[in-house]
Amino acid sequence: MADLILKAGKEKSLLRRHPWVYDTAVQRVVGKPQPGETVRVLANNGRFLAWAAFSPASTLRARCWSYDEKDVIDDAFIERRLREAIAARAPLFARTNAVRVVFGEADGLPGLIVDQYGDWLVTQFQAAGVEAWRPLIGRVLMEATGARGVFDRSDAATRQREGLEIRAGLLAGEEPPQAIEVVEDGVKYGVDVRVGHKTGFYIDQRESRLTAQRVAEEFRRVHGRGMRALNCFCYTGGFSLALLKGSADEVVSVDSSEEALAMARANAERNDFSGRAEWICEDVFTCLRRLRDAGEHFDLVILDPPKFASSHYHVDRAARAYKDINLNGLKLLEPGGQLFTFSCSGAVDVDLFQKIVAGAVIDSRRNVWAVGRFGAGADHPLLMTCPEGEYLKGMHLAVRP
């Protein structure tokens, strides 16, 4: 068993059960551990701190499995963690069959993401530790969920930072169909798990989509007509379909990917929503300016962009981009209109995002209330000792007359 000896004073985060050990905290390594191998993490005085997975190529030099010295990190340990994570999500299947069943550090399986879409699972192995247990994880996932197949989408940039090769392909069982149909709160979506963002669908926006549906329903009740909405960065139409389900009269959806829009159109057809949906393939920044200059107005604008800041080095550039879209989004709203605005950049925290949005409100010279906040659903729990896990944040704004 190899040991990771920390520098003096660097044990504090592990004593608070933060699961990461950075390379700058390590004084020396005793032994020659291989990537993904379990090591014992010790304080400078020799005190046991944690069992962790070693990753020599990453600045995250180790990710913790357990803080209990009596634990044994073996097949049984990994299987137990997987089954516990899956069981915790069971209540969600009453309203949807698209659920994140494993969420990395929050489930004590750092670096592992598993999403379930109907009878198929999609995995992302983002760290050397879980990569080392790859065959076991595939087998247990099949057994614990009854899935027909497990497709691996380990193609994110995080693998390169871990010194791991990019992977994409079948891990276990049957190949998934080109489009897996899932149902969420009565809306049908087709998911292509082989391509696209994340594992094929934004599962984390489930609660926000339901809020959008209810806002559309309430608008019709109050105004006697359906709302006109603009959904920017619409991807495969998640928010658009939720609004149409809520009886919006018209939803204009914008994305720069024709491939994503093709799936969005197909999703609208699945639900017989096509007649009230308009799909625009255009850069969102350009489109917002064009609509603003044309004098267009909407009752609701949704801004759900991809990650603008992949690390803290890109925060300033991301802040400018967030302010730009929020300012133009606000200018497109009718008096009494509403804005849903989001950031999934982990490097932009909740406080900073609110300051950016507030800056856009000030420059818009409009009277705006913040009437709600958004975050990821219950299948993306925040491990309270690892605040970095709170990557998705959003605000619900209302323009006062």
C-alpha cells in the first residue's frame, strides 16, 4: 500500500471531509502507485486521513473514497456505493425515466457520472480511480437497474487532464437505439446518447422545466391567452416543449447547432406541438441583437447557455458573455415579462452570477424583481463538504410595469 504524505497544515480540508487532494498539498509519495490505485493519505505527522484514488497526471492528485481507516476499498465497497446511489433515486422514477443515478463525489464515487434513460444507462468516467473499476461498474449497473445496456461517453476534456484516453462506445449489454424516448412530467423527449452535450440531455434542468410549464399555465389563466416565449441555447428543445405543454401560444427557439434543432423538431412532433414552435439556427448573441433591433418582444425569455468558463482563467470573459445575453434578453421583454437565466460554469459561483445579472439589470434601466432561484434536481445532490459540486445556478426575474 502506497502512502501520500501531505505538507504540514494541508490536512485541514480532509479533516472537513473535502474529497480532493491537490498536487500542491503533497509533500511526497511513499511507494510507486499506479494511476487509479488506492493510496493511504496521511497528514505530515503520520495521522491517517483518507483512502483515495491516485492520479499522477492530474493537479487533483487524489480523490477520496473514504475517511474511515477500517474500510477496505475493494469490489464489495464499490458495489455497495453504486447500489446505495441507485436506490436513493428510486422515488424520481414516478415522474420520469430520465434520472441521474450516480453523481460522482456526492455518492462517494468521485469522477463517476451515470444517467439512466429508459432501459439504457450512459456513463462518464472522469477520473483515474473509477476508471480502474470500469468492468465491475458496468456489470453492477446492469444488475442493479435491470438496464438493457450501458453506453460509455467518457469523452469529456476532464479525462485528458487525468491522463486518460478518450472513450466512447458500448460498455455492457445491448447497443442503444439512435433515439431513446423518455418521458418527463408528461412530455416526451428523444435522446441520442451517442452525440451532443453531456450524456445527451440536460437531466439537471428537470425542476426548472416544470417551473417553465407552470409559468406558461399561469400566464394563460391570468391573461386569457398563451404567452410568446423565446428559448435561447435551446439544444434539443427541453424548455421549449415544457412551455408548449403549458399552453404557450408561440415558442421561438434558437441554437447554433442544426443537428440539435433537428432533434428538437422531432421532439415537438412527438408531442404534437409543431404548429406553435419556431426553430432558428443562428448564433444566440447575434440573434438577440437582431431581435432587439427589429423591435421584437416576448412574455418570457430563457437563457440557458453552455459552460462559458471551463476554469477560473476564463471567468472574466465568461462574465462579459453572461452580461451581454442578459442585457439583451431583458430588453426583449414586455412590461411584466419574465426572464429565466442560468449558468452551468462551476468557476462562476452563485454570488458572482447574481452580480453579473444585477449589472445587466442596471444597464437595462428597467425595474426588475428576482422572484425565484434555480438549481439542479434532487438526483444531483450537493455534497455539503464539497461546494464545488454546485455548478448549476439560475435566477427567475420579473420586469415590473
